Amino acid sequence: MVHINRFRWLLIIVISIITLGFLEYKGIIWHNSLFAVGYEVKGLDVSHHQGHINWKVVQEEDFKFVYIKATEGQDFIDPKFEYNWGEAKKYGFLTGAYHFFSMSSSGEEQALHFINKVPKQPDHLPPVIDVEIHLEHDPDKVRKELRTLALKMEQEYKKKPILYVTYDTYHAYIKGHLNEFDIWIRDIVKFPTLGSQKWAFWQYSNRGRVNGIDSYVDINVFSGTSEQLTGYHTIDMK
């Protein structure tokens, strides 16, 4: 009888683990949500990879801000940018645009490309530079082009850009440098740790399920309050 009870409990545990793993794989639950629960301001980042988004439905969810992919390198424009930008604003989201950084062109060329595409309005969130390049570049050259891009953006939009990083790109190119720019860290496994460096945004899930979006979507939190986010470009997060 004892052996049977142990087997039953073991079977229950195995089935529970498999079930939880399946639910997480499908994005129905996400373990990191436990660590993010204390942050009141949540938001999304989207691109054409999310397909056609029904923003009217999305706005019924509990999200305050949306970052939308605009450009990549010196010539790519996200085909869903204009639609997502207009619809997200229409339904009341705080909106910002992001640029996917490349080492295939100069920071100045990439800045001009972004500026030519993204409107300049005072109620927009600061631009974001997505730094997800491979790790074999010359770090000094990466920092030089990144700083050129960021300063050009800041000059145009009067808001200091944010650097979106993984742990790999942060440690390879950013840590100890470019300290004037706030950090958006990707950590979909645990609560983010950057030593003494504070983060402003945290992507805690890459498999979010949101009504109005048919595919997985990234879910993020902001480290401050709603009021701070609204006036974010004037807030010193460091």
C-alpha cells in the first residue's frame, strides 16, 4: 500500500510538471510573471512578426505602453510600423519606436533612416535602440557607432534613447560605457541582475498571449510609476 501511494504521488508530480511545462510553452502561463507582479506599469513591444494586431481588443488588456519596431540598419522599414503606430496611438497607448541596430552601416546612416521614418511629437516615449548583434565585433567600434546613433536621436527627439540589451550584448559592449543611456534588459528566466546598474525596462516574457494578437508577443515592465512613464524623458532613472 505504501509503495502504491508513493507511485501515485510521483505520478501526480510528473503530470503536474508536464502540464505546467506545456502551459508555459504555449504562453498561457509564464513563471517570470511572479517576479514581475510588483510592477504596476506593463507594456508590449511589437513588430511585423506579430501579424495584424487588433488594437481595439488589445486596449482592453492591462497594458500602458507599446514600443513598435520602426527601422533596422540603414534601409529596412518594418512593414507594420505605420499601422501599429497609428492604431496604438488611436487606442490610447503611450507609444515609442525602436530601431534594430546593425554593424553593417554607420550610426549616422541609421539615425537618419530612423529620423526619416519616425514622427517627432512631444508625447512620444524616448526612442529605443535594440542591441542584439553578435559578439564578434570590435567593442570600441560598436560603442562609437552606438553613441553616434543615440546622440543623433537625442538631438532630433529631445529625449535620451534607451538601449535594449541581452546579458551577452550588455557585458560585451555596454557595461562600463554609454552610462548616460538607460537600460532595457531582456531576462525571460528570472529577475534581472546587472550589478550596480539599474534598469528602466525589463522584458520578462517572450511568449506572452494577449487578446487581439494571434502570435506570441513580448511583455515588459517599467521600473517606475505611470506618472514617471508619462514624463519619462525628464526622469533620471540612475
